[in-house]
Amino acid sequence: MDDIYKRNVEMIYRICFMYLKNSTDSEDAVQSIFLKLLKSNTSFADPEHEKAWLIVTTRNYCKDFLKSWWRTRKVELTRLPEAVWRDDNDGSGEVLDQLLALPDKYKIVLYLYYFEEYSVREIANILIRKESTIQTQLAKGRTLMKVSLGGHYEK
Amino acid sequence: MKNNHINQLFEAISPTENQKENMWTAIERQRLVAHEPSQEIHRRASYRKILISLSASLLILLISATAYAAVSGDIEKLYDRYFNGKGQTVTFANGDTSHYEIEGRNMKVTISPHNGPWLVQKSWGRLIVSVNGEKINISEALKKKGYFYYSYRDDTNILHRLYIVRNAGGTKDYAERWYSQMDWLPELGMSGGVRGLSQELAMAIGGANLDAEEGKDLDAALKDRLEKYWKEYGN
């Protein structure tokens, strides 16, 4: 488990942060996802299988979390657990905010394609979407990024 | 990996070494907790994830808070009303247990460490719910109305209302099954024993119960609330 954690924690955290947009919830999510892995006793054929499982589980966890009433209601009940949105390291500041503001479906595809260097076909397999959908989302994501970043991204 | 601008942004949201170490410590700690029969959990940041799993249990607090706050505007009074600083232990229909104590603004929660089971099982193509010593075929109710509920009092005289309700999420996204489970305790204003329950569905069921408390027929209230939920969130 220690090895799986070391291999994947950064990737899982980044995906969580893209969805949840704050470090507190992202840290909690990382813990939940690894506990889920422990509980499931899932065995993996190889590190790529392990990575793909974690990507899908992380995405589903974050989507579920964002839908949960706790998430949506706690903001109203400010005396209950704190709602922290931007207490994170400075990073690229405003530009990072613009990236995080992109729709989730574009962010995850951009991330897997550029940072994790998955091919369109691999992303389609992992996210269970058509390759043409991934290509469209990639193109749309690039366009949005270009608009947001003033043309600073590279293909 | 190319060192382009977008990758620099992704790199910027990497966890620090300190964060990674803290998360691992918390995972180890919670892994140990999960192997013990029951643990007392105080509301700390590292345990927020466990509190989140209590979402349905706390749903009524929020719903009631809305209603109660409209009258008094004071959520602490709501806590006092339900918990009186002494706490309340409940055992839900599927065996989940929760104990709550509210002292001022500090909430102390003791929970059973694992989610209890589904009370619905398939048998010869039928959906059978096992509750309160009974086995009930709910296939028709789910097919015709989209929901089933069953009320009973447990050994400690707590009133339960077990709901099995068709959800809108299907199984392809986050719902475990095409229906969801929730045990509502009308007199205590709590719920728990949940499986596959989304926020939206919890709010629909909770809202229908509030409607019923205000005098509306429960079935009519459920019909209204659930139809809106299915229409809005259905695939």
C-alpha cells in the first residue's frame, strides 16, 4: 500500500484539486480514496491498471462529493465545518484559478492528455467515452485555455 | 512530460511533501480505526471524511434547521431541542449505529465503522426487503410508485420509517443500485442506514417528511417531491 500511495498520491491529489478546488477537501478525498482501495482488496494486473482504477475512482469520488448535500448545504450552515475555498499555495495565482474554473470534463481530459501523457484512445478507455468525444473535449479545452491564458499554452 | 505552460499549472497543484506525509499518517490512523469495533470520533479536520459519510444522518438536522431557524433563527436551540447535551444513540434498520452529543458548538460523534448492508435482496426476480423481522416484496411498489416505505418501532421505542426509493442516477454514475435506501426517524429528526443515497434524493425524501409533519398526506408529499426530483435529475 505504501508503494501504491507513493506512486499515485500526487496524481490523485491533482485530480481532486481540479474538481474540489481547495486543499482541505482534496486531502480528505485522497484519504478516502486510499481507504476505499484498502477496503476493496482490489488486485491490479500492473501499475497502469492500478493507475487507471485510481483515476476513475478519484473522478467518481469527486463527482459524488460535489453532489452530496453536505457539500452544498454546509455553506449555509457556517457554524458547522469550515468552508475553505482558496487557502492554497499561490501557484500560478489568477491563471490557476482560470484553469480550475474550466468545466470538469475539459480539465480531466487536458490533465490526462498533457500531464499524464495518455493518448486519446487510452483516455477514452479510462473514462468510458468515445474517442471522438475525447478529441472534441480536448479541442474545446484547448480553446478555452487559450482564451483564458491568452495563448500561452502549447499543443 | 513536456514543460509547457499548462503542465506548469498542473504541477502547481501538486501536494507538498508535508501534505503527503500528513495524508499518509491520517490514512494509517483511519485504517487502524476501521479495524476496531467502534471508535469515538471527534470533529477534527482529519475526520471530516467520516463525518461526510454521516450525511444522511445529519440531513434532518439541516432540514430541521431550515424550518426551525425560520422560527427562532438559532441553530443551537435546535441542537438543544434534539440532543439536550446528553446525546442520543440510535440503531438503524440495517444495523448502523450513531451516537451524537452536542455540547455548545462541539459535536462529538460515535459511529459504527462500516456501512451496514442493503436491506433489499433479489430473489427469483423479485426485490425483497428484510426489515423488522419481515420479508416484503417491494417490486410492485417500486415499479408503480417508484418508492416504498415501512414504519415500525424498535426495541427502544424509536419510530423508524425505512425508505426504498428509485433514484435518478442509475448505476452508471454514483448510485450503487437503481434504488436507494434510507431509514428516517421521524420523532428524533434523524436518518441513517443509507445506501446509494444522493443529496438530491435525500432532500426530496426529507422534504416530503417535513410536508407530512405540516399536515400533508405523506404519499401525496412523496409523489410531489419525487416527481420533481426524477424530472430534474433523471437521465
